[in-house]
Amino acid sequence: MKFSITSFLIYAMSAAKSFDIGSKLTGGEGYEYETKETIVSVDFSTDCDSCKVYGGIGALLDGKPSTKFTVEAISDVDIASSTIVINVDVRYNTRKTHLNHFSITSSDDISFDPLEVGMQARDEVEGSWESIHVESDLVWADREEKKQIMFNNYNSFFEYRLTLKKKANTNKVEISDYDIISKILSTLAAETYYKLTGIQLFSPSTLQPKGAFMIGMVNNPSKNFMVSLNILPLGKVDNFLNIYRFRDDPKGTSNYQTLGDRQPCLSFLPNSYKLEASIVDKIGYKHYRHGKDNLTEKVESTVVIKVLGDVMKLYVDGQVVGSTATKFSDRPDYTILYAFASGNLHVPANVVVKGLSFINLKNDSLVPELRGQ
């Protein structure tokens, strides 16, 4: 099955108000593909010889829980089997995309829930599939409930495959919806927005940090930048708590010993809402630790790390709360940074994170919400 998504992605972006997007997209190298027709190919396959399909791909991707995608086994052998797998392949035909989460909605009958849900990916047509996540014994709290599945993915891929495994001694696998198309399009929109504005948005936009969850990537980041987000604290923990960490090596395990470990990093000190903002430059580990709680439990605040010129400043709700020196000449250039919420070296902060963004700045940048601070 193939279909075309022709609605122009840029209309989802508030940046449309500030300059002529059409000329940006057609005026230079690296933007031409945005004017091409967006084609997504979706294919279905299964290793079940007797199975029949009801609802089809349309019911799976239409966003309506009332329509069901059902694969029914007919033969006794296939009904008894616990190894039958259903594959749903989704390919965006213009360029590779990065995917780190999707949602899947349960059906009306708990006995037809898949035994296992997996995600595979590959770089080219007819290429080898690579398993990037498996979720066993997935449990929904209710029927027709949407469950978000997050996973680490350090690369962009040409094609993704959802795998659904049937339970033994059950004649059906049934789900109500699968929203991978919207996740791919939001990734494409974020990439375009970054090209036009220098602001990298991440998805999911709202989440609670968990150990080493890679929320996205920043290509060719500026040495002058801001990282902004809203934080809703949910409770203190007697440990160092990481909120986010940007680093140049997604599989790195060093804390602040090498360049690229913290570019930057935001944490809470133990049993407090005292913020620590940190960065590693060529001289070493630079940080600012505030002496009292910066945030209030169950109260949402905007927190910004701004690295501009030779200074890193920490803002809470538009007010500077501290700073530390980090010379422009001591900060290296990076081809790519990987964003984590949180890292793998400290306990994830007990917070809700909203709207994390990485913003490239020029030396004379004045960010509107910080102007005058």
C-alpha cells in the first residue's frame, strides 16, 4: 500500500511568520527536498500461512480506535503457535528519519493483545533488518488505550518495521491504532525547522526522564547556544539527579573527564531542587551550583542554560541565577550532539520535562525572553 502526504510540513511551524519560507526552501543546497512530494510506503507481511487480515493498513493508521487491524489464524497449527509474527513496514522515500518512540492502541479484547511488540530498522531497500527495540508482555491498563513506547535509537534509518507477535493458543492479534506516520512527520518538521531557524526541537515534547533515553540529535551545533525547557518537579531524591545531558558520543560512559561529555548538562543536587549547570571545554569541567532550591515542587518553571562568548549563564523564569566562565576559544566544534533525558551516569530526575530545545546563537544574539537580563 502506498499513499501521498502532500500537506506542507512548514505550516506547523510558528517560524512562518518571520521570513519567506518558500524562498528559503528553494534557494539553496540542502533545502530542495522539502519541495518534493512526501511519499510514505507501507507494506504488511506475516509468516502465518492460514492467516486472514481484517481492517487492513487503513484501519491501523487512520487514528480511529473504533477501526481495528486484525490478523486471524485459521489452522490449528497456527492458532497454537507463539512464533507467528506480523510485520508492518513504513518507509519515507525522500531521506532517512530518526525515530525514538511511537504509540500503539489496544483493541477491545485483552486476549488478542500481541505477546510482543518490536521495532526494527534498515538503511536501504532489501537491506538487512536491525532490531532496535523489543517490548515483551506489554500490558494496557484499559481497552482502546494508547500506550507510548520509547526506545533508544542512535541513528537515522531509511525504513522502520513494527513487529507484532501472536500469543500461543489464540486465534487473533488485534490492535486499534499505530501512529508511526505522525512521529515520522514530526521528525521531518523538526529537521526543517532547525534548518530555517537554528532551533532544534525534540520529540516527545513532554516526558519524564528515564535512564539514558536519547531524545534526539543536533547537527552542526553552534559553539554559542541556549538550551531551554520547562521543568515540573515531582519530588526530591537523595541522589544526584540528571535532567538532561548533551554529548558527542551516544555510547560514552565518562562523566566529565573528556571533551563532549557535557555539552551541556543540567542536574539537581541530592535531596534538593538546587540546579547544577555544567559544561566541559578544553580546560576541563566547568559548572555552577546554586546554594538554594531554584524550583518549587509541583510548580512549572522555565530553565535556560545560555553559553555565549566566554560565559555560561543559568536562568530560571527569565532571571539569571548564576554563571561560570568558559571561553569561546576553549569550546570545540562538534559535528553532532546527542541529547539525553536523562544520561546513563546518574539517577533520572523526578520531573516532567516539556519543550526541550537547543538554540544556535550568534555572538551578538539577543534572545527575546532574556532581553534585558
